[in-house]
Amino acid sequence: MPAPLAPGLPRSSSRQSLFEPDAGDRMSIVDRWVPTGRESISDSQESPRPARAPRRASSYSSVTTGQHINHPMAAIHHPPNPSILNVFDDSPTLVSSLADFVVKAQKEAVDKKGRFTIALSGGSLPKTLGGLIGHEGVKWDKWHVFYVDERVVPLDHPDSNHLACQAALFSKVAIPPAQIHTINVELLEDPDELADEYEKQLIQEFASRDSARFPVFDLILLGMGPDGHTASLFPGHELLQEADRWVASIDDSPKPPPKRITLTYPVINHAARVAFVATGEGKQDVLKDVLDHPELALPASRVKPNFPGQLYWFVDSAAAVKVTYPRTPFKL
Ligand SMILES: O=C1O[C@H](COP(=O)(O)O)[C@@H](O)[C@H](O)[C@H]1O
């Protein structure tokens, strides 16, 4: 069955489908949308989904963003790089190594384009970012922060991922508040609108700069739940198939709260670097499933950054105890 037209992708546009998209595929079908110039309002009204935020850049461009080539041919000719598994004996070593890693990514991005784009998760992740506080290499004024996912709650609600990052990190460093992209709390009653508005914030940051079909974050930091979910992408959920939107809403999250918005796989898998952080005994079984049994296709296993993007794992020995996937000694 042909894939449904994405909202905002008119039926008259030439869609150069090379293969059917699947969650985690290196390239989505919309990567190769080329406008014909014949698009009309009535075409877009035929879209099977309600009208949403305007789609991003109107044409594909082989733009380089940092070292990452946002070009479909890169995806076709190169399989994803194998994941790098770094296992740390203790939490302080993990925290300081993670900070060094983030600062290195920041330095490379700032040297190339004068800014650093990063997406942060909630859950247990924010507390692992303490090594950045007082780190001499950090240039907070260059950071442009988005959230990998956010719960549809006020920003001062205990469930807010922003609040968790604010408490663990941002309240303690000199980052310009305007460069931290939070959800628009005026739209809490309408999660779809909220997701669209957040997508617009991403469009402003990325599409106006590089015209790429999907944003290329310099770094995305992910967590992983004991069920293998990452971001707000849960096992068996239809959002695992989302191949068009940059940001989607979910109203039936199995983990409370039920209403959330999340970056989608096309965005996560277009990042230049993605790093999972997973610690503690509670992650032992799922880490084994994700790293040693990718055929289970748990949400975390579907994170496979497009070549030349790179996926890293920062885990402690408690979480890694059952894993046979080869470890790599940490080096910057
Ligand atoms: O609900 C969420 O869970 C994941 C994993 O959380 P963790 O506490 O098990 O690390 C998190 O990455 C995500 O941002 C959050 O919304």
C-alpha cells in the first residue's frame, strides 16, 4: 500500500520514492520530495490529515552542516556507523566523560558555524549533565537548546522535562534563557497545536539556515526507559512509523503523563551525533535487548543516525552487566 501523503505535501509534487520508509530507516520518503511548482491550496486540502504547520524548506539541498552531510545519497551508499558503547565504572567518571564529550561536540560546532544545537531528554538524563557546570570549555552563549520530548504540562510542573533540566543545569549556568526552546504553554489544551508550534521553533532555528529537509542537530542526548522507549516513542506505538513530522503529539503515553510531544525518528536520525545515557541495574535487561538483540526493534534500537552520524552509549557497569556488544574504551 502506498505511503499516505504527508500533510502539506501536495499530491502534485513529484515524490521520488526510492524505497518505502520504515521507522529508523536511513531516509524517509519525504527526504526526496521535490516541488513541481504546481502545488495549489486545493491540492493540500486533499491531505488525509488536518492542515498542520507549513512544511519546512521547499526544496532539498545537499547542505553540509558541520561534518554531517544532509544528503540522501549519503544514506543510500553508506550503512549507519556501528554504535560506540562506552562503559564507565562509576557515576562520577561517566558524568565527567559525558561533559567532555558534549564540550567537544560544542567546540566542533562552534568552530564551524558559531552555534551549537543540542536536544535534551528528561527523565534521569538531566542529572547526568552536572559535569558541564563550571566546565571551562563550555560556551553557554552559543548553545541553542531544544527538548527531545516534553510533557504537556506547565513549565513549573514536576513532570516537566524543562523543569528537570532547569533544576539540574540551566539554573546554575549562564545560558541566555531565550536560547532554551520550551513549549508554548498557551497551547497546553491542544497537544497537536503545541507540537506544531514547537516544530515552528525548530523551523526557525534550522530551515532558515540550511534549507535541509530535516534539522541536523549537533548533538541529541537520549534516555531509555526499562521498556525500551526513548524520547516519547513507545514500543508498538504508531508514532514509531512517523516519517514526516519533525514533532508529533501523543495522548496515550503508557508512562505518565499521557500527553506529550516528541521529536520523531527522522529528526533524531538526522543528528550529527546522538548519545544515549543509561545507568543502574534497572536498565540491565533492556540494554541487553537493545544492543544484543536489535531484531526486537525496540524504540531505542531504532535510533540509527544516518551516515555519517554517530551513535554513542554512555552507560555504567551496573547497566552493562549482561551486554555482550563490544565495548570501546572512552576517548574524545
Ligand atoms: O518519559 C521519559 O522517559 C525517558 C527515559 O527516562 P529515564 O528516567 O528512564 O531515563 C526520557 O528519556 C524521556 O525524556 C522522558 O520523557
